[in-house]
Amino acid sequence: MRYKKLLVALAVSVMVIISCTFVVGAAYASEPDNSSGYTLQITNKQGESIELHADEIDLSVEFHNILDTLSSDSIKLNIYRVINDLGINHDISVSFNRDKVYKILTDAGWIGSNRVLPTDAYIDFSDELNTFVIVPETEGDTLNVDLTLDIIETNIAKLNTSLNLNETTAYLKPDVTSSILQSSLNQLIDLTNFNITYNIGDKAYNFGVNQMANYVSLNDAKVWVLDSTGAAKEFISVLKSELDTYGDDLTFTTTQGETITVPGGNWGWRLDTESTKQKLIEQISTGEDAIGELVWTQKAPLYGDKEFVNYVEIDMGDQHLYLYTNNTLVGDWPIVTGTYTNTGRRTPEGVYILNYKTTDTYLRGPTWNSWVMYWMPFNGGIGMHDANWRSSFGGNIYMYNGSHGCINMPTAGAKTVYNAIDKTYAIICYY
């Protein structure tokens, strides 16, 4: 019984094919007796269409086997379409001029430099989001020329009448997509997910992912690594430029109420870049949040707009010295500074730190050997000291009969200053 049903079904199928053959053949009997009526409409991803006509591409179709018995090529074409749609294979040979197809595509602007190439996805740092992100791939609209011609040939071989290239593999694709990069992105974020914070005064400086962004790379094993030395070196260099005040000009309000700018000397904060860098590298290796440690070769008592509350103000224009402790004037004395008319002996301006202080010592030079009770150097061989060989101070003595550069003081004043100051006192010299 089962075999009888199969035979019936087969007979019905054959009858359908024969019926379709004659119906379709009759319908197209009016077409020319060749393949010139064949057209393939091709649509690109922009929705634009072109038509390939048989005569434009030198289409030649050779039928084999049972179809050879039919006299009309138009009938052959239509019968072939019907039985091909039914999934029944019949052998035909199709040939056409690929160069002409290429020219048609080129003339239509589908091939050429005007097309957009695909781009690969990549990982980049987002300043706005302050993290690493995936920049997605782009598809573009550039055809793989050889593959496109192959796809067209396949469709012509089946005598298809329409082809949507966007539904095929004809377009070039990016090699790297966002999904491929996701695990790599996660690993990179984990590598840089920590912060080291430096605090000084009312300022805070952060070493985090932003500072590491230019120092991460993939090794041969495709694993992200961080150049901690390079990142630390750049960060500490920036930190030094931000924090160092050593040798900077100083805006200062004098005892007389005048706001002036005093040239830099040897006062201020000076970062030990190498030691600070090494400590940062050590902290980076832990990959954990931490408070950074700043190492200084020199400090001032305070950090900020005013780095001191204790200072010696030396007004060389008025030849007067003022001693301030906790911003309070505790004494002032007339002085004699370096001989002004002799530039080699003129006392330089600047803001300085006390080098050291000592008592009962000789000050020696090419032409002098002077004993003093109180010696307080702050700028090389220049310092404050008593000068018992002088009978008067202040006025215009310094213009022609000044010192060799030192600050000559009355003994009582030198003693008071000596007993008061240490390295927390700024020494401010100006004219």
C-alpha cells in the first residue's frame, strides 16, 4: 500500500512538471528564440538597482539533456526556471563577459574610490568617560570585486532574475568586531582599575587610568601590560612642574604696604623626582588604591600662596631689616648691604633659606679677615652678621662704602635675629 502511494505521488509530480512546462512555454512563446530576453536586476545595500541584460554582458546559455529537445531558447529558459524552483537539477552551461559586468558596476559607481572601506573595532581611552571603551567597527560599502562577480555568475547560472547583494557576502567586512574585543577590554580595565592620590596643602593629584592610558600595550601573548616606569616618570614630571616652588618669583607685601615681586632665590619646595618615582612604581605594582608619598629635597614651612609666617625682610632700598615671627613684627634695625655702585659687591635680590648659623667665627676673603659674633649665611658666602667696625648703619652708606655683599648689622640686632631664626624663616631681599 505504501509503495502504491509513493508511485501516485511521483506520477502527480511528473504531471505537474509537464503541465508547468507547456503552460510556461506557451506564455513565453512570443519571446525571441534566444536568451536575449534575460535580465538580472541587482540591488546594493543603499537600495540602488542596476540591470544586467543578456546582450550587454554577452550572455550565452547552452542547454543539455532533455531541454535540448526543445526548439525555443525562450521556452527552455522558462522551463528551466520552473524545474529549478522545484529543486530538480538540469544541466546548463552559462557564460558571460565578466569584464563587461565589472564595467557596468564601475560606471554605476558601485566599484571605485568613492566607496567606504570597513574599519576594525579598536580599544581607545575616552577622556569624557575617563575609562577605556571599544570604538565599534564600521561596515562600509566596499564590494569584494572578485567575490561579487562570482556571486553574480552563480545567480546567472541559475537564471535568477533578482539579486540583493546586501543579503550575500559580497561586501568587505571588518576583521575585528566589538564582540571580539570585549574580553580584552575587560582585562585592560582590570589592569588599570586603581588610584594613587597625592595630597599637599589644599591640592590633590591623582594617578589613575588617565595617567596610564598611553602606557598600556598588548604583548606577544595578547595580554595587556602596563609600562609602570614610563607612566610614573611622566606623572612625576608633571607633578614636579605643578608642585615645585623652588626658585620661583615671590609676590610679597612689604612692611611699607607695597606689593612687589621678588626674584627667585633658593627658597621653596623642591621635589625629589627619582625617589618619588620609585615609590610610585612600587605602589603601581600592587594594583591597589593608595595614598602617594612625596619625597622632597627641600621644603618650606607651608604650602600655598604664602609659604611662610616667619621671615626676615631686608629692604635694601631703605637699608632696613625687619624680623617677623608668626606674621608679627618683633624687631627692626638699620643695616648696610653690599656696595651698590660696585656690581661685583652689590647684594642680590631674592628669597632665600638659612644655610646654617654659627657664633664667634672669622669671615675671610681676598682682602679681609673679620671676626664676628653672629654669622647667618643664606646665599652662598652672603649672610647676615654683626659689624662692630662700623659706627653707623642705614642711610646711603651702602652706595659707596657698603659691604662685600653681606648684611652688616648692629651687634644687638644680629644677636636678636640669630636667636630667633632657623630654616623655617624666609629671608627676603629686595630694593
